[in-house]
Amino acid sequence: MKKQGFAKIRDFMKGKGFIAALVLSVAAVGFSTYYAYDSIMSSFEEGAGSENLFVDVDKGQPGIPKNTSAPVTAPEKTEAAAETTLAETEPAATAANNFFASKSPRALPVEGEIINPYSDGELVKSETLNLWQTHDGIDIAAEAGTEIRAAGEGTVLNIWEDGLWGICLSIDHGDGYVSGYLGVDKSVSVSIGQEVACGDIIARVGNTAECECALPSHLHFEVKKDGEFVSPLSFTENN
């Protein structure tokens, strides 16, 4: 009777033991899975906090090719573009050439010492007339018969004889400038309306100016700009 009861208990325990073992096995598998997952997540978080997960290829990692860029080459100028550039620069060059071409040469009509300067509107005493008056030109010492040359290119404007200044002539140079040659010889070499260039012979020194006869032989040379007297030297030097 006792043996039968023990056998039943043993059989029951065998069944219960199998179930317990199964439960323990399942629990062990679950624990191992959780532990592995937790370890992986901890390693990931530590790595993310301490290092950059993206490798900088440009820092020369072995075995990884660098991302190189092809050199940028400037486009070559086409023939049409070159012609356009040349065409754009030609007007500026032409304008510059025209500017310098318009600045024709100028020079004093005779070579010699200036014995009586331009007074620039101030009164000076005339040695001949013994009067205080302005001297509106310059007197350049030169022997009688010395060739007088045009101070610049232009057109002969007038030729006349004055009671005080003798034989006179004037040249229109354009841009408001008119030059005057006073006290010249009667043998004038040009005529009214004639075109002349700088240096062309227009007359000779004649000492026909009675108002300056007390001075040595000379040419009285004067210049007007827009009808007003200006320094003859400013006309000949600033060109």
C-alpha cells in the first residue's frame, strides 16, 4: 500500500519536474536575450557619445578613396568673343587718338627774349607814350626782317593797318582763340581766309608800331580767348 503511494508521488514529481525544467529553460533564454540586447544598446550609446560615427574620408583612412574634385578650367575665349572685346575697346582708343590729334602744336612766332611781359590787366607805364596802361601781349625781341611764324594752325582772320600799331594780322585758331601779330612789315606773306599750320611763315618783323617805337626791335604778340585778352604763354605752352 505504501509502495503504491510512493510510486504515484514519484510519477507526479516526474511530471512536475519536467514542467519546472521547461520553465527554467524558457526563463534562461529570455534573460540571455535581454542581457544581449541591453549590452548592445549600452555599447551603441557609449560609442555615439564619445566618437563620430561617420568617417571623414578626407582624413586619409586606409583603403578608402578620397572624394577628389576635377579641376575647373576657365572656358576658352571664342573668336567671336575676342572680336567683341576688340570692338568694345576700339571706340575708347579712337576717342583718345582724336583727343590728342585735336591738340595741335603751338609755338611762339619768333625766337627771342621777352622784353616787355603781359601785364594781365594791371597798369604799366609805356616807355614810348609815357602813360599808364595795360600791356595786353608780350614784346619779343627780334631783328627787323626776322620771319614771323604762325603760333598754331588756323585761318587768317584779318590783315589791317592801325595808326598806333602799324601793320597787323590775326589768326583764328578755333575754340575761341585768336592770335594777333602787331607792328609787322608791310610784306605780309598770307591773305585773309588762308589756312595755315603752326610754323608757317606769315610775315616779317617790321617795327611799324608807333606806340612802341621807343623799345628795341621786336614783335608785339597777343592772344584773345572768347574776345578777352589772355597770356600768350598760356596759349603756346598749354597745348
